[in-house]
Amino acid sequence: MARARSEQRSLLGEILDWMLAPLLLLWPMSIGVTWVVAQGIANRPYDRDLGELARAVAQRVVVHTELSREVRVPPAVTAMVGDVLRGEESGAIHFQVLGLRGELVAGDRELLVPVDEPIEPGALRFRDDTLHGEAVRVAYLWMLMPIEPGEHYPLVQIAETLDRRSRLATEIIKGVILPQFVILPVAVVLVWLALSRGLAPLNELQRRIRQRESHDLSPIEERDAPEEVGPLVQAINDLLARLDHSMSAQKHFLADAAHQMKTPLAGLRMQAELAQRELDAGGDPQAVRRSLQQIALSSQRAAHMVNQLLAMARAENREQAMRPQDVDLAELAVETVRDFVPKALDKRLDLGYEGPDPGPDAPHLRGQPVLVRELIRNLVDNALQYTPAGGTVTVRVLADPFGQVAVLQVEDTGPGIPPAERELVFQPFYRALGTNVDGSGLGLAIVREIVTQHGAELTIEDAQPRGAGPGGPGTRFTVRFPVAGVEPSPPAA
């Protein structure tokens, strides 16, 4: 069953199936309808002849009243019926004449008399009956004449077997059905040819797509495609545009990453060469120590860059983002603050946490714990990087009184971010002008990616009004996570 479901389906085959299947179902029905119509066509002329014969016999029946009232059939009637029998190639005709008292005057005694029917003298009627075990068609009429009490209207009946009728109906069926055995295959071939011709533009479109180079993501010409395939071509063009944008962004990202990695690697090489020269020349050990310290610093920067690149790749991992779990936001915030305390002490910064204690009463959300932790780490690290010595960095977790969102805030007392640059800081490797802070330029880009995947909202604002104090206005990053279990969305292009 799985193998059958995986087989590729043919559009031409589907159309042929839907066109020919009803045709094959209607064909037996048409045969049945044709048979019924043929029977009616065959009966009409023979019924007319049979009725004329019955009227002719009735006109020649004589009623004598000299001595007693009785019905007689002249010999000419028997001869006339015999002539009709001799003129027929097949089939048999039987007749019957009954007198005023219901007695048999002439003809076949086995022919049944119609019963339970109102008698209408002079009216010609037809019925189907059996005679000598054979189906017959009967035309009969009650003769219109004056009768006395105790008498019946004389009855004339002409019965004919159905051989000639069946033969005529069969000929009609053959004349109608036999050509269909030729027309149906021809119709199938013509339909197949027409569909093949109609689907030729699709084959041409397929050929043009297959002949494209792997790097050619230009839109497909919609004018050469059929109107019905226009929406499909538009969807493909939309996909190609998104792929082009995504690949351009990846190329730009890789170029920036290579450029950013070049600086610490070049520093490593230069300091290693300087140390090697000092050692070869028997130089000052302090100079060698300074070179080794620069090597350690450059390697630390390179390691930080690699970790940020790995974090960026992990944030863009769609499969990981599609496995949401219950996340205690307060617990992750407290752990992150605890991890950054040594760095804050080294820079003489006041790093603190404000919010509820971790536990069931703290705000919870549905998401990826590793990514949420990475988001908090990057916001705190960014605040510590840009806050001067003696400043304050505060991490807050706020609960929504309406229970709709869980709010995370990271606030610092640094120089702040001008409104014109608040959207640019989320671009990879972007650094604000006038800052000499070491960093990879990927932290906030990672934050934006994680926020997008969790369906959250990220805003940037000044921590305090500009010009309100001697220091900078500071920056407050606010992330509002939905607590209703919003499924992570696909990574943005």
C-alpha cells in the first residue's frame, strides 16, 4: 500500500480515467435504452398490420337472423388469413371468432378470452399473451352490433408470434450498437491525442525548467504557459524569488563571517610571527609574553565568533524550533544572570535580576529552552559590552495581569541606541557607529531570529529620557512571549 501511494500519478491518465470511466458506465445503459426503444419501434408497424387484419376479419363476419341468431365466418376469411400466413417468412398468425353466446365460430380454441376488462364495442385493443407455450401479440375487438338479452358481443382476436418483431428489434440494435464498437476506440484515440496536444505546453514548461542552470533563479515567463497553469507558475516564481533572497542573504552572511574571522586569525598569525622573531633573536621575554597574551585574546575572539555562528545556525534550525516545551522564563533569567556575574565584576558593573522566583507561579511559555536561554544570554552580553564601568544592567521578568504574555526586559545604563539605528542593529555583523566594543555583531541578529520563531514581539526603547542625567539614556530591550502555546514559526528569510 505504501509503495502504491508513493507512485507518481499521471495527469493525462487521471483525465482519461475521469472521461472514459463514465463513458464505459453509460455504454451498457445506452444498450439497455436502445433495446427498449427498438422494441417500441418494432412493435408499432406490426401492431398496425395486426390491427388492420383484425378489422378486416371483423368486417367479413356475418350474423344470420332467419331461423336463429348466429354468427358465421365466410370461407373467404379463412383463405385471407391463410394468404397472410403464406406471405410471412417467419412467425405464425392465429385467429379466433366467438359468437353471440361465447361459442367458438372459427379459429384457434386455445386463444384465451380477455377477462376483467370493460367491453367497448368497436374499439381495437392489444395485449401480450401466450399461446401453445409461445409468447404472442394479440389484437382484439368486440364487434359493434345490436344484441338481445343473454347475448354477448361477438369477439374477433388475431394473435401473432414475436419472431418478426424480435428480428427487427435485433436488426435495429445491430445497426445502432455495432458502429459504437468502432466509434468508441476511435473516440478514445482522439481524446488521447487531444489531451496530449493540450498538455504539450506543460511538457515544454518542464523542458525549459530542466534546462535551467542550478544558479538561475530568474522568474519563469508566464506568457508561454497556459492560463490554467498560470497560478502554478506564479507560485513557482514566488518560490524562486524567496530562494534567491535567501541564498543572497546566506552568501552575504558567509562573506561577512569570513571577513570577521579574518581579523582574529590575522592577529593570531602576526603575534605568532612576532613571538617567533623575539625567540630567534633572544629578545625580551616581556615582548614574547605580550605576544602570547595577544594570541590568547585573538583566539578568544575567534572562539566567541565561532560560538555565535553556531548559535545563529541553531536559531535557524527549523526542526529544533518545531519541538516546543514548557519554559520557566524566570529560571532561565536567574541562571543567565548568575553565569554573567564574574564578567560583570571584571567590568565593575552592577548586574541584577528583578522578578518572581522560579517555580510554578513564575511566567511560563511554550518554546525551545535552549533558544530562549541563548536569547537571554545575548541580550545580557550585549548590555554588558556597551555599558561603561560603574553602570547597571538589570534583567526583569514581568507577568501579564491578563495572562496573555510573559515579558522579559534587559535594561542598561549605556549610551543607548539612536532611533534611526534600532532596526539596523539586528542585521548580522552590524555595529553602531562610534563604539569600540569587541564583538561578533551576531548577538542581536540571533535574538531577532529566536523571537520570530517563538511568535514573540521585540521592542527597543530608551531606559530613561535623553538628557535627563549625566550618563547615557541607556537601552531597554523588551520581549513579549505569548503564553498560550503559540507554535514556533519558520525562520525568516
